[in-house]
Amino acid sequence: SATPDHAKELPASFDFSKYDVLVIMGGDGTLNDLVNGLLLKKQAERNIDVNDHHAALDQLDIPISFIPAGTGNGMANILYGCVDVVTSTLHLVKGGIKDYPVFGNFCEKKLVAYSFMMAAYGLFADLIHSVDSQRWLKKLRYLVVPIWFFLFKGLRNFDAELTFEYTQKKKEDKQKSSNPEQALETETEHMTLMNVMALIDKIAFGVDDGLSDDESNKLEFGKEFGLMIYKPAGRFAMIKHFIQLGKAASKEFIDRCDFLSFKVVKALTIRIPKSESDMDLLINLDGQIYKLTKPEIYITTTKHRAIKRLKNALPRTPKRRSATLAAYLQHTKSPAVEILRQAEVVSSPEDLMNMSIEKAALEDIKTAIESCKTKRSKDSVLSMNVLVASISGEKITETRCRKNLAKKLGLPVRRLSRGNRNRTTILKSEKSCWAYVCRKTRKDALSEETKRLAYNFWMKPGISRPTGNKADVKRERIGPKIYTCHQVYLLEKTQTEVTLISQQTIHV
């Protein structure tokens, strides 16, 4: 990246559809910027309102691989279990794709940014902000600034109102309430805190299973996330905790920290009722500092939210679900169905007709190929070459479906490749291009005598003269790989004078 926002702005002007995978070599900040740029571009193409936290995001079309080469490489530790370039490259070569959810971070009903690993408010945001503000130290700031921050700077506490949203109703609420359906799924607490950190994955920072024996507290990946809440603590206790945080964050480790508690939630709202500092507007998203417009942030995972509500609204049996969806998608006046058709998610009647025509044409071509490939006559070979060349054009190459097409036609892939070469030879060779030019040119437009008279007139002394520069040469193509050239001449008179002289001297 050339500028701070280069990675975020790059997807808007770059076409990733021609590539199989996107490999990012950098740190968590570069990955965060590029993922945000890709997601925003994808949602804009699908007309999805990114400021609506209830909206389900459209998944990215291109897989992303990450090779750690930055300052913060937490994502590599989550994906590969280590921060090693060779190991990351081997994972890339081996392949394998995993769906990964993201945090949607909203302030005043507007998207701040997406994050794929963590969202931290308080201490961890203050620390990263202090590190970024001392860029004149270059790489040394990552060592010097944290030492200065924990030893000499006062650790900030803040009064916050936290609203938790849970995936499941608590068991005690179900037991206390006569009507379990009316049990609350939200909980609000007022407390004095030092830091709040949301983790999208339980293995981030080493948080493992066994946080609680209660199955309701198990983190269900993609639908809920872990929340580490830090109450005020001493300076040296925080230094010790900070050093050990990346090594082990098991249940025993969390229990040993009396200032730390862990929750599993599906959404979180942080409000600062009495904000007196601009530091209350800072939030750390994957190591990137963002400034809020108001000391209030709503954090939630975006994957499965709308899909889950849709599943709950549909009938329970698969047959009834499919019948309901089919009836809805056939509704011609529905704006939602029209949007799905424009996005090519659902086929319109015209698309279905075109698909049937294409299928019939493909079947006819397959029948003709099967008839020709068993014969050895000259006409059969010629017909076979014409058929294969006609279906081996640029569109097949661009969409990368040559292998699937060969399978449908019962041909080896190399036969389609040969057809593509034959097609190129016929349509794009030197001889074919010159033949096309000759067909478009009138050979009888001017006779040789007329050309000779015009040439002799323009070459007369007093009419034109050479420029005197040997480099001034006019080159003209007269055939396939055949060219003629002559010196460039300058007029000695004006065009009007030359025209009058030509009318008096040239008689065709």
C-alpha cells in the first residue's frame, strides 16, 4: 500500500473476478482495510444498506489468504496457529476455504467499519492510539511506547453502560418466568471499566473451550462472540496480564484475574453517559484506530442474522418450505423478487427460456460432434474442426468453463484448446486481417494513370520539398508483412495556391 487508505480504496478500481484467490502479505491493519473495501464494494453492487445492522451481508466471491508480514499478525495465529511465513504459504498451496464472520461496528445507526478479529474500547484503544501518535520512532515505537504507557501514563477508567444481547434465554429466567417466551434476551449493566474487548473467535488470544460447564456459555462460532470485560486494576497487574494474554487465556487464567470477566453474547452496546474526553471516541478494530461521532458503539456479528429469522418464519418441513419459497419467487409484482432477478440470484421467465434454448443448442452440437468424431473422412474432420472452433472462443476462456464444457460434450480438454488455436488462426492471423482490409477497399477507385499524374504534380519543385530530416519517413502497409516507405515532404505554397495550380495543370 502506498498511502494509509490505499488498501481500502483499491477494491473500488480493481477487478478481482479474473483471479482465483487474493493473497495479502502484511499485517492485520492491511487485511482490515482490504476486507472493508471488498465488503463495501460487494454490498454496493447488491444494493445492500451497510448502515442497517439487521441486513445480511452478501458473501465475498474471492477467497482471501493471509501471509503474516506486519506488526500485528493476530489473524495468522488464529488461522494457522503460528506466525510463520512458510507455514502460511503451505496452507495457501494446500488450499481449503473456511467461511468467516465479521463484526459490524455501528455508531448512531451508521457503519464505522467491519472487523474480523476483535473490537476493543478503552485501554487497548488508548494504547494503539499512543503507539500510532509516535510514528517518528518508527519500529522502535512498538517497544518503547507500551513500556512508557504502562509505567508512566495514568491508566484511564470510564463509567459505561453495557447492554448485552444473548442468543438464548437464560435458564434461570425460564425457571422464574411463568411464561418462558416473555423472558428477556437483553441485559443492561452500569459499571466502571478499564477496557472492553470483543473477540470473534474463541481461539483468538488463546481463549479455549471450558470457560464454563454450562453449555449455554459455549461460544457458537459465527452467531455469537466472546466478550472480555476489564474492571479497574493496578498498573503491574495489567502489565503481567498483558504479557501473558497472548500465551494462554483459559478458564483458569481468567479466574486468576479478579479484574477480568468473560461473557458470550450475540450483540453489545457500549454507552458513555458522561463523556469528558476525546479518548472516549476512539475504538480499536483489528489494530486500526477509528474515531466515533458519539461515545456509543453497537457491536454485532453479521453472519446468519437475517437467515436465521427467515428460517424461523418458514414452515418446519422441507417440502412446505420449498413450496412456500417457490410460490413467493413466482410473484411477478414483488420488488424483492425483482431485485433478486436483477442480481441474478433468481432466474426470470426470459432467463429460463434462454437457458432452455442454450441447452437445446448444446445438445444439438453434442449430437453433431458424436457423429463426426467416429468418422475419418476429410469432410468429417473439417466439420469437427469447425464445430469445436465455434465453441472455443473468448467467452469460454474468460469464464473458465472449458473443462466443464469439454465434459458435457464428451471431448478431451486439449481438443477444445486446439479449437481455440484454429479459431485464432482463422480470425486473427496476418493473412485474415489483410484479406478483411482488402475486401473493405475499392481497388478500382483510382486508376494507375491518375495516381501517376497526382504523384508527379506533388513532387514538382516549388510545390513541395523534403524536410531534410532523415527520420521523417512515412511507412505504409501494402500487404501481409509488406510495407513501403518514403520521405515526408513539406508544401512550399499554401493549400489554396496548390489547389488552383492543380486545377490548371492536371487534367484527368
